[in-house]
Amino acid sequence: MRYDLVIFDNDGVLVDSEPISNRILAAYLTELGHPTTYEESIRDYMGSAMHRIHDLVLERSGQRLPGDFDSVFHDRVFEAFRRDLLPVPGVSEVLRNLDAEGVPYCVASSGGHERIRVALGKTGLYERFGEKRVFSAQDVGRGKPAPDLFLHTAEAMGVPAGRCAVVEDSPLGVRAAVAAGMDVYGFTAMTPGERLSGAAALFSTMGELPALLLA
């Protein structure tokens, strides 16, 4: 079906940030005495809001992360983003296709608003969205896998949840979209397809996406 709104995750879907941020996260957690590999960071934290990192570390170790953990982590990530971040290959063409077909789109990310602005600004994508089409887990009480962010996004954009498509690359994001009653398309560039169960369809390159969204 043709959708009335396409909701994009940000990290790993619009911007190729997951390798950067997960390398930094794994190194920082290890530095703080919570040994974490890059692969473990991808498995456990990809697509998470920050509170999930705190919750999992506390659950596993009985220790709380430092009070300045978020600010130090984001400072390191933003520095790397400003130096190295690129858009996901082919995503600009996807957005142009949606524009040409008159299909509205927005972004709903587990990252904070500052992180989204830095990432989209560095990659030249921010002008395609603008402030009114950017939504963050900061806007709701619970991040993914709860459906709150996607439901809030649909309401703010004035579109029923059942008329929305979500583009996600993390298991948490897929679960959140399904819980919101939305069709979700799983991007398998970094995540094995079997971990994105519940997706309406899977795709491995952005070149495949327009045919799924505009059928």
C-alpha cells in the first residue's frame, strides 16, 4: 500500500553512525571497568536510548555509570561525527524519490536532539527534515522498544499509526514499530535479518527501499 508517512530511524539508516558510536561506547565502557567489545556493543546497545545503557550496566554489574557518562560519551561521539560521519549510501536518492511522489517523511531516533542535529547537519541531510520533522526519545517517557516514540511521531505529524511505514535497522526499533501498529522495513546492512523478526520486509541496500515504500 502507499503510506501517508515514512518514519526513518537516524543512526544506521540515514547516517552511517553505528560503527563510530559503538566503537566509542565499547571503548568508554571498557575504560570504566565494564569490558565491552565492539560486537557486544552492537548486539546489546544498537538502537538504544541512553537510559538502556545505564540500566543494563547496573543490572549486569551492580554498579552505576558516572553522573557525567552521557556528556562525556556524547562529546567523544560528536567530535568523531564532525570529523568522519557520512550519510548511508543511497539514502539521499530514497528521500528524493519520496519527495517526487509527494510522500511525507520524518525522523524518529533514540538519540537526543543534539545528536540528531549534529549527525544530519554534518551529512547535509538536516535541510531535508528541519526541526518540525525531527523526533527524539527525549520527547517521550520511554524509548524503543516501547512504541511511545513512534506513536508520538505519528500524532505530531497528523497521520494514523496504521498509515505509517518505519525504516529501522535495530531489533529494538523493529519491536517498537510493530508495537505501534506500523509496518516496518528492516535494513540489514549491519544487523542479520533474523534479528529483525517482525519486519514486513528486509532490504540490504537503500536502492531496494523505494520499491518497498512506493508499491
